[in-house]
Amino acid sequence: MSFFKKSPWLLHYDASSCNGCDIEVLACLTPVYDVERFGIVNTGNPKHADILVITGSVNEPTREVILNLYNQMPHPKVVVAVGVCAATGGIFRDTYNVLGGVDTVLPVDVYVPGCAARPEAIIDGVVKALGILETKAAALKAGAAEPAAVEGSK
Amino acid sequence: MGLGKLSFTALKGVFSKPATRRYPFEARPPIAKSRGRIHFDDGKCTYCSLCELKCPPDAIKVDRQGRVFAIDHLLCILCGACVEACQKGSLSMDAKHGEPWTEKQKLSWHTEAPPKPSGDAAPKA
Amino acid sequence: MGARTIIPFGPQHPVLPEPIHLDLVLEDEKVVEAIPSIGFIHRGLERLAEKKDIHEMAYVSERICGICSFTHGMGYCTAIEAVMKIDVPERGHYLRMIWSEMSRIHSHLLWAGLLADGFGFENLFMQSWRLRERILDLIEETTGGRVIFGSCKIGGSRRDIADDVMARLLKELASLEKDCHAITDTFMEDSTVAKRTRGVGVIAPDDAIALGAVGPMLRASGVASDSRSLGYALYPELSFAPIVEKDGDCWARTAVRVREIYQSFDLIRQCAAKMKPGPVDVKVSGNPSGEYWARLEQPRGEVIYYVKGNGTKNLERYRVRTPTFANVPPLVHMLKNIDLADVPVIVLTIDPCISCTER
């Protein structure tokens, strides 16, 4: 399977989640789900990361932080939106401080459904993201230009 | 920690089963009550739109005239309010969690209206 | 005396799963002041009451926070039930109390793991979270969700626990309680844990009361304050006493939470013994008119819900005061004159829940 070839590191950021998806992402790293079996490590440093896992919908203060983290990550990189809030804003999309899903700011590669997303669903999503990461890596190797940094628009 | 306790813990670690669920290779048996994903059975639906009324994030849209049921799984919070509201048993909760998506998409179903009974029972538009 | 430096802590920090930002003003290695700035997870949930009807708000309320989700739903429902003068059946109350104590066990085990990670005891972190998965399995078996239970509704409970499931649950809880001793003994007896927590972040009882601390934070300073004694749901039927420690340091806060895990196991057993077969919910019709303050004890402390209805299907005002919000001023007080390396441990011992705080 594709996820044995590389050891991708992931960076988790809570955009404005209710904690439900956050603790499920953390649960993936603890003994019962243990994604370190595949060499997946949770890193705190965006420059070390290959996968950006975002939980929760985007609001005004976190928009800048997400852009900052994303642009610091080296290519190739993938974005996984975990939970329905990160995908569309979920139940909070009508609130005044929520801009919407992560895709209002960044190009998202994989959406993981669920409220809160189960660890199994998150693992499925990350495995799917690894396939996309490999195609992106192959394209870069073949000489494709690096995508430009995402600019925030007010 | 004394040496006795230490060796006991070490031996227990060697002989006990690992706590890890080997997820993508072996899925654990689903728990019956688990709220994984909304399942729609289009054969039973009468497009009454009760589920749309009860849905907290407005993930379900029902077109009563056009007989279309649409659900956005990326909006659904899996509360199960629609399943409780459904009178015809057309909505149910799957214990298996939903698959990841690479693009946003609303799933919709449409069935033709059943043939109207002959005679004067035809409903007014 | 060295020059003053300001170190930004957060919003994206490995020790915190959630974003909070602290500006730590340092003189050499000593923190002289901490200036918190919050607002990263503000969603504006209270205003959602104007758009969602009262029954839908129960689901929204649960999503204030994913760790203590059940108590949030229960508090909202308690407040609405008081306004609408609804009598919840006895079994409905007992089910709610069982789930709220289960969520307390899950929350405290989760916190214990994060604290262990905070002082660098990786093994203890993993072991706590391993045990936590077992309580999550029980929660999933009874409610269908792992962290968001979705089992509380206005008028009672949405689900019932069958007798055979209940028997299995009690058996599993008894075995879990036995296994919990392995990690809690480490917290209470291990010298490395004591070195990192004893005498660190001390808050005196008078300061704790004056600064408005709640929950385990207040009880660790020797003040016996537990909102469960106020008698919401059917807590007066159960026998328990608030757990109190005297020292007011990080170790005392750890001890309070560790002992509360066992208290919750005991309360679940008491509930199960007193539960009688019967209906779990009543039919609710009409709209609330009037206002009510509900006070509940969350894993993190006292939480207050204010609802005001005006006779329509939407609430006029919904207000939540969460425990972490109350515990931020004591935290800022504790962060003075300590070593920079102790900051993560002290921040974690208030059991911060930022999404509660900012909603």
C-alpha cells in the first residue's frame, strides 16, 4: 500500500473546532489507533510537515494563522479538512464569526465527514491524502512548477 | 518502583494482547447503535419533508413537488433527528462511518411519482 | 535583574491542542507577567439561538465543547425545562447522570494524559489515553457517538440503556476502575510527578475565591464547592461529598481530579442501583416564556446557562459562562514569579478548554 513508502508528518491546527475532532485527531496518535505504525508523526513545526490537518471552521482570527502555517509548509503538501465544520462550517456556518469551511481560505484535498469525525474516518482520510501527496510529489519531480503561495484576500 | 513490580509490568507487557486496533487492515465489528452515516432508502420515501424541518444544520433538502431528496454529508452532524422524524422508515443510521471525499458533492435521489389512482382522487396541483 | 523579554506562547503550540495566546513577560527565566489574548475559536454560538429553534439548540449547545459535550446539552435542557415547567421522568434523570459522570471520567483521563505529556512523561500520556478509549467504547455502545453523545433532549433522554447493556457496562466499568489504579497511583506516588507539580502554581483559598476560581481548581485550594450539591437532576438522591485538597498547588489539583474519577465510578454504580424501569422522556409542546439560570458541575467546574424565552420558538437570549473562562484570572495570577519551564504544567492544571471559553 502506498502509505508504507514514505513517513509523512502531519501538522494539526484547530481553526475553531469544538474540540471533538481535535481529541479524535489526538486519539489517532495514541495507543489504540496509533498512526505512528505508518511513520506518521504529529509535529509542531510547519516546516517539517507534509499534511496539514485542520479541524473546525475558519473564523476571522484563525484565517491569518492558517495561511501562515500553510505557506510555511514545503511542497508537496496536502490539506485534510477533518469534520463537517472544516468542510462546510457545519452547524456553525450561520454564526456571525464563521467564514465557512477551510476551502474558503486554502485548497483542500480531502474532506473527512463526521461530527465528530471518528479516528477510523480520519485514518481513511489521511490514507487518501497520502495518495494525493504522492501524485503531487511525482508531478514536482517531473518538473512541474511549484504552486504559488496562497494569498489571503480581504 | 521496586524490581518485582517492574518485572511484573514488563512480563505483563510481553504476554498481553496489544491495545492497538490495526485499523485499515482489520476493522473492528461495528457497534450497533453507532452513529456513522445517514442511509437513505429511496423506495420508501414519500418526500414529506419532515426530515428537512427537523435537521439542525439544514443538510437535507426535499423538493416535494419535484420529488427530490438531497443530503449533504459534509454538513450532516449525525444527530439522528431525521431518522427519528421519518415516519416511513426511509432514513436509517449506518453504524459504518462515511468515506472521505475529495470534492464537495450533494447526493440526491429522485423517484417518479407513483401512478395516480384512476377516478376523481387525483390531487389538485 | 535582567532585561525584560516577551515570549509569545501559542496560538499554535505543541503542548496545546487548542489555540490560546499568552504573552509571557520574562526577567531572565522568571515570568513576571502573563497577558492572555483569546478569541481564536470564537464562533458566536449564543447568537445562533436566534436562528435555530429550541429543540435544535440542544444539538448546538452540545457542540460548545467536544470534551464536556454532554453536560452542555444537559445544562441547556435543564434550563429550558425549568422555564417550561417540564417534569423529566426519573429514569431520564438517572440516564443523564450516568452519562454526565461517564463524560467526567473520560474528560479527567484525557486531562491526565495531557498533563503527563506536559511534564514529559510520555508513557503515562499513552497509558491514560489507552484507558480512555475503553470508556469511549462504553459511551459509543450506549449513545452511538464517541465524543458528541447527542442523547439529551428537552423533556428527557433520547435513548435508553437496556438492562443487559447496563449489566455489561457496570462489569466493564468495574474492571476499568481496577486498571485505572495503575496510572493514578503513578500520579499520586511517583517522585518525578511530585517534583514537577508539588509547590508549583500555588493559589491560596482567599485568592482563589476572590479571583473567581471554580471546580477542581477551587476544591484543590480547600474550598468545598461542588455544584452537584445544589441538587440539579437527581443528585440529592445520591450520597457523595465534594473532594477537597488543601495545598492549592498543581499536585493538589491533580489529586482532586484523580479522586473524582473514582467518585464518578461510585456515582454511576449508585445511579444504576436506584434506576427503575419507566419512561425516559415526556412529550414537549409549546414554547418557553420566561428566564432561568441553570448551574451545573462540569468536569472543569461550575458552568452557568442563562436562557430567556419570549414565547416564540427561538430564544431571546442564550448565555453560557463556562468554567475555563472563570479560571483564566486565577491562571494569570499563578503565572507570576514562576520559571518559564513550568508554564505548560500550570496552564494544563486548570484543564483549559478554549472552545468552551470562547464559544
